[in-house]
Amino acid sequence: MTYNRFATLYDGLMQDVPYDSWLKFLEDAFRDLGLTNPSIVDIGCGTGTLPILLAKKGYSVTGIDLSEEMLSMAMEKAEQEKVTIPFYMQNMMELEGFENIDCISILCDSLNYLQSEEEVAMTFQKVHESLKSGGLFIFDVHSIYKIKEIFANETFFIDDENLSLVWNCSQGEEDYSVEHDLVFFMRDEESDLYERFEEYHIQTTFPVKTYEKLLKEAGFQIKKISADFNQTVQENSERIFFIAQKM
């Protein structure tokens, strides 16, 4: 799934997203599992906010995304922040060109853009091939609770001076999937007119046990499963975190 016009608005819409919490989660995992100054590949990096935070902390980090528009913005931001980060446009299911990486991350529910267990399995296998022995694979996904109870058949609104968004969520055709229909009205400051455009996205999640099975089949040992940034998994947890190690 690619982001088109949405890429130009992404950072504004994501300004309340807790990137510092993801940074802390990664660094806690590095400390707990004995990784010192690891090399990191961040898949689904979007406009590069997390890779830039990692680079500022001194990590060697590479960003991967499927959207050319997102990566263009990521490169501009990295240049502005005066950090050097290689960015590549790749499909996570076809990850290539990496080996002996210390840590690969797929965060901010990017993995939920995969639509089937087979696609998840392909991605896990590619990640496994790219990691060094003992390397970490860290990712998060929407919980089934979030898909069914928070997203399904809900409408969200954003309305400010220059942008209005109507975000309709509906149950997808597959179990544990949600369809996002986003309609934007963006104000042109010169003409004072609003331009309307749309985005459509599908996200799918799976039970925790399914991710466990696919990780083990790909050759990973699961080190930790948590929720909502190091909380115990509960029925109403919204985001599930996995830390796995290549054995």
C-alpha cells in the first residue's frame, strides 16, 4: 500500500504519535538483550521520523518504505536534521540487499498492511535472512480488539484552519481487517479554496498465536510479547509488540 497525496500531510497528522516511546522501546530491548550500538533497518519508515531519532542517538540506521513520496520527504528531513541515513524503496515481502544486520524493526503498525498469513510469513523469512545470528526482529501490530472495537464502523474527524479530514472505518472482507476511507479537504492559502482528495487503505491483523507460529516457522525464538509499550497483554490492549531473535 502506497501513500500518495497523504505523504505531504503525514507529519502534521502524526504529530501526536509517540515516536519517543518507540525509540525507548527499541533501546530498552537493545539493553535487555545485550546489543551494543546495533545496526538497524527500519521497515515502513514513512517520512523518516524514527530513523532520524535513532541516527541522532548515534545508531547506524537505514530506512525502507514502499512509498516514493514518503521517502522523498524522509530524505529532505534527514538533510535538514544533518544526519546521514540511506533510504530505499522496497516491498517488505521482497526485502533484499541486507545481511548480518543487528536489528530490523517494523513499527507503527506497518506490518498490518500485509493482507494474508502468507504475506506475513514471506516478510518474516526475508527479515530472518537479513539478520545476523542472534539479531533482533522487533515489530508491533494492531490488536484484534482495536480492529473490532475501536476502528470498525467508526468515523473520525479532524478540522483545523487549513485541513479537514473525514476518516471512515469499516469492517473489511477478511477476518480482523479494516478498510480506511479518508477524504481530505486541504485549503490553498493563495486562493482560499479547498482541494478535495481521497485515500483508501486496508489493514489486517491476526491473533497473537498466529504471529507466534509464523515467527517460529521462520526460525525465530520469541523473547517477549507485550502491549502498548511494555504493558502486559490484556483483552483491551490496542497495540501488540513482539521481540524475536534469530537463532
